[in-house]
Amino acid sequence: MIVADRALLVAHGNITVAFQDGKIVSMEVTEKIRFSDGKVESFSPTVKSGDIEALAKKLTKLFRGLVYGKIVLFIKSGKVIQYSRQEQYRLLDASDGI
């Protein structure tokens, strides 16, 4: 799963995954660069065997049932530490309006 692959390469930041009609339509990656004593803090991802598969399994459960909306994954020190799930609902056909 491309979301899990990318999440494990981010040191600090977030990934926003947008859904429409129950399918992923976009992914936005925001990566923060941290400085320590005026130098860029180094980060070397250490992806162990099974990490991507384990994260992909968790994300699949998280994504299940979301038709319209977005999920934001918050990443710190190369690990997904939190998520936010925003669901949107269509009340009418988009051409009808209110």
C-alpha cells in the first residue's frame, strides 16, 4: 500500500488521504525538517521486515467504510502516532443543491 510505504519514510509531519466514492483520490505529504544546534536533524528510516505489511493492515481497517472525507496521519520520529478521521456526507445529489 503506497500510503504505508510513504508513511514509513517521513521523519516528522503528516499525510492526508482524501476519499471520494469510497476510493482514495489524493494523498498529500507534509514533512517537517527539524533543526538541532543550527543543523538539520538527521533521520534514517529503519524499516523492519513486516513493518509495511503491519501498517498497511491497520490503515486498511482505518480506511474501511469511509465514502467521503479524509484521514490525516500524524508522524513523529518515523512512526504514525495519531490519526484524525473526518467523514463527510452527501445529503442531496450535487446538482440539486439546497
